[in-house]
Amino acid sequence: MARRSTPEVNAGSLADIAFLLLIFFLVTTTIETDSGISRKLPPMQDEEVVPPVIKEKNIFQVIVNRNNDLLVEDELMELSELREAAKAFLDNGGGVGPEACDYCEGAGDPTSSDNPVKAVIMLVNDRQTEYGTYIAVQNELVGAYNELRDRTAQRMFGKSFQQMEADFNDVRYTGNKDRLKEQIEQVRDMWPQKLSEADPKN
Amino acid sequence: MAKFNKKKSSELPAINTSALPDIVFMLLFFFMVATVMRENTLKIQNVLPYADQVEKLDKKDLVMYIYAGKPSERYRQSFGTEARIQLNDNFADVSEIQQFIYSERESKREELVPFLTTALKVDHETNMGLVSDIKMELRKAEALKINYTTRTGEASQNFD
């Protein structure tokens, strides 16, 4: 028998097969991670505990009714105005003496909140309210807090609050993490997110 | 005068494509590794609302998902159009949430349990009544860290 050299395997279609697989994985891939508004629910409380008394002027009431209308402090409001209204309330700093707020830049209206630590936003929604509306309202309120925190962080530490948190979570951050954590806590304590949600009314 | 125009061959040489499969395979492996297949088959409509004050929810293994919304088209016959909860692959009742949380905790390593987050993937048309019921059950089960999963965008789009 004559010795013949083995013929070379034709690899021309290899690329086609690989492309086919590639396209399949490209289509099925979801790389992006979920994102959303993080909140913490209040723990269950015993019935006997008496709720603390909060002054009326320290409460900012936001009601969303079954027709998805927004009632802020008993007045009808558009969603686009909510963030500014919430900021004005939190930033008011109307307190005097020990309750004064030295980092507020608001109007100092004595009929509005004393200081941000005391100020509570109360969100009431109806059982028929749409979830989308609820999220929009939550988003604006969280946005108000974030903007105020940003302002303070920018003034005290020269960078935004988001940047500080991102740095804290970044493993390659070279600065002092303990100090950064303290600074974040400090800003958080200045603008605590006091967002109370009442059980929905029917 | 010197002549600069060299003699050109009349046809272009073929481009060597022998490295093409290597490149394609490289991409292929990247996508194979990065792919996360959908874990649950959705039986409900799940159009998430928009929000822009969002935080990323990484560490997917520390997240429990609760879905809610109207049953999708082909389940309408048997389950109606009222918004329902979906846990794992099945429709569930509000009372089953606590059990679900406990069993999820059971399946995780003990030291990771405090870091568990519940992601609420709720359709934007759902009534708040159902969401409040879910939140009440989560409070009872002491799963207090929650995340309203949203799409990123202007919140005013929710009203369209």
C-alpha cells in the first residue's frame, strides 16, 4: 500500500460553529444587575408600646389617594414639585436654642420643622394606589434626602455622598476607610431618613 | 527621473482568517462565563416602575425574589386577572411568604443570613394593598431588608 499523508481537517467551518454559539450566548446574556430603591422595614412592635409624641410641625404628611393624586400637607401637588417641597421641609431649621440646626440653609420658618433630626416624613397610601405611583413618590422623597446629604458631604468633605459610599465599597480605595466610614455615618446622622409609612387606609 | 510607482499585483491577496475562530472562541468563553440564565419562569406580568435614586443589588446569591402582578395572558383562564404573588415558579398566597423566607434562609450558610435582602419585583399596575400585605408578612418573618426593584429612569414616566 502506498503511504498517503493524512489529509488536513478542514477547519473552515469552525468559525461558523463558534459564531453560532456566540450569538446564542449573546442573546441569552443578562449582564446588568438589578437595581432599585433599598429600604428597611420597621420591626414588629408590641401593642403596648406607646408611640412617641411628635410635634405636628415636625411631620410632613404625604398622602396618595386611590386616584393616584398627591396630597402634601393637605394641598394637591404635582409629583415634580414634591422633591423641592420635601427639601424645604427638611432643610427648614426653624428650631431655636438646643434644637437649632447650624447646617440648614432653609427659610427657618417657625411653623415648619425644627431640625432634620426631628423631621419626619409620613407617607400614607390607599390600598387602591398603584405601585408605580408609590415608587415615584418614594423616589422623590429619597431623592430629597440624597440631595441634602450630597450638599453637606460636598461642603464638609469636598465630595458627594454617593462618591463617598462608592469609595467605601471599592476594594481598591487607597484612603483611610475607617475615617471614611465615620464621615459617612456623620452625614447620615445629620440627615437621618425618617420616612414613616402608615398602614394603608381603605 | 526615478520611478516610484512599483509594479502592483493585479489581485488583492486573501486575508488570513485563520485567527478568526480564536477570537470568536475568546468572545464565546467570555459570554459563557458572564451569562446568568433566568432562574424563574415568570407567570405574571412584570413591568417594573421607573426610579432614579437606585442602588445596585449585587451579590445575587444573597437576594430572595418575590414577584407580584397580574397573571400573564395564558394563566388568565385559570387564575383570573387579579394581581397575584409568585414565589419561585408558582403562584402563592400571602400566607406562604413567611414559609418561603424561612426555607430560603435554611438554604443559605448561617453567617450569610443577616445579609439577605428581599427584592420585590412588582408590576407597576399592582395595587398597594397587595404590596402592603407582602411587607407585613416580611415584617413578621423579620426579613426587614427590602429592595423595590425598578428600572432606571425618570420617575415621572410611571404616570404614562
